[in-house]
Amino acid sequence: MVKRLCGFFALGLALAVCTFFIYGVCGFAYAAEKTVKVGAIFPLSGGVAQTGVLCKAAMEIAQEIVNGKVDDILVPGATTEGFANLGAKLELVFMDSQNVPEKAMSAAEQLITQENVVALLGCYTSATTATASQAAERLGIPFLNESSTSPILTNRGFQWFFRCTPDDDFFTRNFFEFLRDEEAKGKNYGRSIAVLYENTLWGADVAKAVQKYAAEFDYKIIADVPYTARAASLTSEVQQIKSANADIVMLASYVSDAILLQTTFRDLDYSPSIILAHDAGFNDPNFLKTVGSAGNYVLSREVYASTLLNKPSVKKLNELMVAKTGYPLDGNSARALMGVLVLSDALLRTKSTEPDDLRQALLETDIPAEQVIFPWLGVKFDPETHQITTGRGIVVQIQDQNYIPVWPYEIAGADVLYPIPQWKDR
């Protein structure tokens, strides 16, 4: 009996030792794989899903760079493996907004309260960013927006919202500066403007900015035509613009609308002398994929262009994007990638992942120009509005179905092709 008890005791002791060893090793492995969770909300389904999917892919590339050690790419977080100060690596947790503001808010709440993310990124469209950031503000979590450009987003007095892209007020002024500089070179694009724009938060704010700077730069708005986002037909609206016969046409559309507009222009045989588009749909990969050569001659504001590939880091990142998706980086996916890197830079400097500490680290952001993949002066935030103060816009024109920088002139790859030929002459 005693021997049997001793046997049971020895077996129990052995099991205890094994259990301690297994759990100890697993516990060590778990500690080694500790992660900092960051939520990312994008339209991964619906009408602008292509952009959302490419932004997600670009963010995943940034995550790999932050978690690995990359010596040939000069961007924040590339030379370390994760966050040594936090003993952790980055884990992005994605959720689909479907480009619906209510779903974006719900996704933000779920990521914060259930996934325990320390910060949020997203959401591409301004309307979804507005609602998701409201949830972050209410719950006291930093929200870093990388590509939504409605000026109102940083004019709400939010404490937790930061934006690392110039806004539409800035980009619209760039358009008028571009026109001024072209005029100084002897080109005369005329002084009358027609504005056609989708009627969500983003498009409406673009129209306000056009009105503001048209007055400042002495242009006249002779047609102001909003339309319902994702409209089935834009024939009536295009006819209004055509009848106005403005010298310059300015557009603000997401991709499905941009495609519909360009095909409607063609169907109605309308070819304005110059088209200035506010990024978004006109720079989405599906735009040229769908309309082909009909997209030529459109000018668009941007932050990123193929000529930047002469920078070794940008070229390498572009190669990674092509290998992963089959598509090169564009203005949206490049800003999504950079958003992860800007937040990671703050995480590398924070005392902890507590919201106040991370917010303070974001406020102290000072990323030098050489570590930014755009032709910017670096990344710094205004201490009051949390809007980036060092961003810069460029203007590209679609020439032979490629986006060619035409302004500022020091990075231009070609002169502007003007006027746009009539459809019969293309």
C-alpha cells in the first residue's frame, strides 16, 4: 500500500514537473509573441472595396516592415524588430466598414471594447472616418487617419483624432496655385469654373473649398452641381455642366461615380478644355482599368507619383506592393502604408500603450523628410488641430493611361497636355 502511494506520489510529481515545464515554455513563447493590437477600418466590400483591399495590403506590408528588421528601406520602424520599448510586435486587426458610416462606428466600438486595440487607423472615405472617430473620441482612444481629406475632420476640437494627410482645403488651394503657375508660363486656361461633386461629407467640403479659393484667386463659379453618391445615371448633371460651358471643370467623385462620369462625358460628346479631379475615384486602379484611354487628359491632385521611384526606399516598397497585389502603390495605398509607419513611430517612443501616453507620443511626432515616401517636409502635427503641417500636394495628368506628375515643376515628368481633344479627335 505504501509502495502504491509512493508510486502515485511519484507519478503526480512527474506530471506536475511536466506541466510546469510545458506551461513555462509556452508562457515564455507567449511572452515572446506579445503583440500591440491596432484596429484598421476600411471598405473591404461594396462600391469602393478595391481601394480598401489595396489599402489593407499596403498596411500589411508596413506591419511586416515594423515587425522585421529591414536595412534597405528608410522608413520609421524598419531598423528594429517590433517595439523593443514595449516588448511586443504590431498586430493589425481589420474590420470592414462596407463604406457605411453606421457600420464604421460599430466597427470602431467593437475593436476598442472587444479586441482591446490601443489605437485605430482608417477609414478612407471621410463620411466613415467621421463616425468611427466619434466612437474613438467618446471611448478615449487615439485615431490616426491617413487618407480622408474633409477639412471638418480636424476642425471638431477632438482630442484623440490625428490626420497625417493634407486636407481638401490644402489640396484645392494647390489646384489654384497650379493654375496660377501655369498662367505665369503663358498658358491661359480661362477664368470660369463648373463644379460637379458627390454629395457626401467629402464632396460637399470640396465644393466649399473651390468656392473659397475661386474668390481668392479671381475665378468665377458659373455652375455648382451636386449629385447623389453612387447614382445610377449622371446624364442630367453632365448636361447641366455642358450647358454652362465653363473653361475649367472640377470634379469630386469616388470610383463608381468617376467611371460613370467619364463614360457619360463620352456618350454626350462633352470634352471640356481642362478637367481637375480631386483624387479619390479618378486615381483608383479600377478607373483606368474600366475606362481605358477615355481617362486620358484628366488632371488630378495627388500625394504620390511614379517619379518618386527614384528614391530607393519608395522603389522597394512599390516592388513589395506589386508582388503582393499585382498593383503598384497609389496615393491611397501609399498613405495607408505610411499611416501604419507614423503610428508605429509613436509606439516606438511611447512609455506605454495607455491612451494618454500614446496620444502624447503622437503630439511629439517629428519624422524627417527622408523617412517619408512622399515629397513632404516630414511629418509633424499641429498641437491644437492635430492636422499634419508638413504635407504637400502634387498634380498629375493621365497621359497614355499613366499618372504623370506635372506640378510642382521640380518633380514633373511632362508638360500638361492642353486643351483636351474632342472625342472625335482622340
